[in-house]
Amino acid sequence: MRKIAVLNQKGGVGKTTTVANVAAALAIKGQRVIAVDLDPQSHLTIHLGVDPDSFENGAYEVLTKSASIADSLVNIRENLWVLGANIDLVGAESELVSEVGRETILHEAVESISDDYDYLIIDCPPSLGLLSLNALAAVDEVIIPLQPHFLALQGLGQLLQTVTLVSKRINPSLKISAILFCMFDSRVTLSSEVKADIQNFIDNSRGTDCPWADADLIPIHVRRNVKLAEAPSYGKTIFEYEPNCHGSEDYEAIAGFLHDPASFEKNEETVEIEELLKEPAEEIMDDAVIETITEEDITESLTELVVETAEETQREIVTEKNTQPTETSEQPKYQIKEITPAETISQQTTEAKERSR
Ligand code: ATP
Ligand code: MG
């Protein structure tokens, strides 16, 4: 069984949408798939059409060991099972605080059923607490969904550090297998720029022993599509709600890529994006001494990347906003007041660096 956690402690980046629709696409392909909801908000459970008050056992009962995982899975579609979440899960973190081995409870549960299914995909809450740690201990792969805006990289250092720590102390097989861009808007230059930055970062880690050294930047990006936002309130996957839309095309292709990257056929758009990425990636590859790069260098280069990107983007956004005709009824894409000042980010990353020393 392939075990995957979809994780980003940042809220609203597309974790739940990705788990629901990738799980459904794989099940349609004939794979036996378990979708695990580890978020007390129960969004995945609801998205898949299950009332959080309707099931007897779910993620909470498994984590508190009051039910086995086999007895807690609900079969919701052909080849698709859900381990549901409800509000009880809020209490799990505090209830388990004094439990020895509390980070590996889900891992042990999952091991007991690993021969019976092909995929287990976990929707993590937007935090790096005990629930996410249980997810990281239970899986071999992490997929990080990112929304390609200028603050996309903020918090990524902390996420990578957490994965590194878990891979060193609890789960040596843990790898970041992929980064996925969600809510991608190719008309915004920024999307491509953030994407190029991430690609450079991954390229610089190739050949090192850090958990993201073999990560793929998934060559299909999930385009912004209102149907994806509407489907959850009907308890439907995108394939049931609107099979002919960008959302279903993108998630079907992403599931195909994850299942068998070799069979993935590039379309015009992915070729175009690859071309776009080539230039900066090569520049950095020439300058970098890849063999001697250390984990500290990577963390440092990431924090620099965060600051640079934020500063650059801030300049770009200010210019973009200043050139907007004031009379137009169209809303600017970005609001100045939402921008976290680069100095704040700089200060945060310096503090993070100091803490990690
Ligand atoms: P949280 O951190 O709160 O769990 P999340 O990372 O799971 O959030 P989602 O719930 O998947 O994020 O997505 C956030 C919102 O954006 C939801 O309302 C969802 O329907 C919508 N959404 C997700 N992907 C897209 C997309 N590609 N186009 C348009 N809307 C989207
Ligand atoms: Mg979610």
C-alpha cells in the first residue's frame, strides 16, 4: 500500500480538495483507496458525502485505541473508503498528551491493514501538532500543496524542518515526494515565478540526503475552478459534480501522474512551463556546489529565498497596484494591507535560524 500525507500547515491551500479528488480518481482507476480525515474540521468527511455525526468509529476512536482501523473504515464508493473525522478529534491531542508512543498510534493501525488496500491518503489539519505528526509517522510520502502567491514559501522552512525531524527520529522512510500547485492562475506572472523558485530549491537539494531530494514538482497544476469550490457542499467529488471541467481534468491527470509518472504525457501547457523554468534553474545549478551542500545550507538558502521572494513580490505588487487606473471598478488582484512586510518575514526567519542553532 502506498501511504501519502497531504500536508501544509498553512490553511486553505487545497489539501482537502486534493485528497478528496485524487482519492476518487485513483478509485475510479480501480485502485483500492482509503481517504483519512485527520482534521477536526471534518471537511474531507463532508466533501465525500459523509455526515460527521453519522459514523460510530472514526479517526478519533482509532487514535484513542477504542476501535480498530478495520472496524472504522466506511465504504463510500466503489474502491473508496473513508476514515472519518468529527469534532471529537479536537480532544485527541490533549487526551494523548501523556501517552507513550503517541506519535505512532496511526502508524501501528495502518500497518495492520496495509496488505488489503493500494493507497492510503491522509488529509492533515492546518497545523504541525500531534495529528500531523501521526500522519507523518504513518506514511512514506508527503505531498505539499502550495498556492503560488507571494507568501507561499512562508512557513515552508518550518514544514521542511518538521519532516526532516520526523524522518530522523521516528520514520526513516519518510520523503517529500511531490509539491503541487493548487489554485494556479497562469495569467499572474507571480505564479510562474514562485514555481521557478521552488524548482530551483528542489534542484539544489538533488543528491543530498534531505527528505525532499527526490521530490517532483508535479507538472500538472490545479487551475482555479469554481466547480471545485462548489462540489464539497453537495458531498460530491469533482467527477460526480462536474466531470467536464478544468478541475476534473487536472485532478484526473494528477492522479495519473502520481500513480504512474512514466505514463504521464506532457501537454502544451506543461511544456511551456518547463521552458519557463529552464533558465533560472540552469543559472543556479552552474553556481552551486551541489556535492558539498549541507542541511544547514539548505535551510539557509530557503530562508533567504523566502525573504527575497517576499521583497521582490512586494515591489512588484506595489508597482502593479500603482499602475491600476483609480476609476476602474475592477478590484486589484492584491491588497496592500494584506502584505506581511518583508522586514517581519526577515525577522521571523532570523529568529527561526537562531532557534534551529
Ligand atoms: P484547511 O487548511 O482549512 O484544511 P485546505 O488546505 O484543506 O484548507 P481546501 O479546503 O481544499 O484547502 O481549499 C480551500 C478553499 O478553496 C475551499 O473552499 C475549496 O473549495 C477552494 N478550492 C480549492 N481548490 C480550488 C481551486 N483549484 N479552484 C477554486 N477553488 C478551490
Ligand atoms: Mg482541509
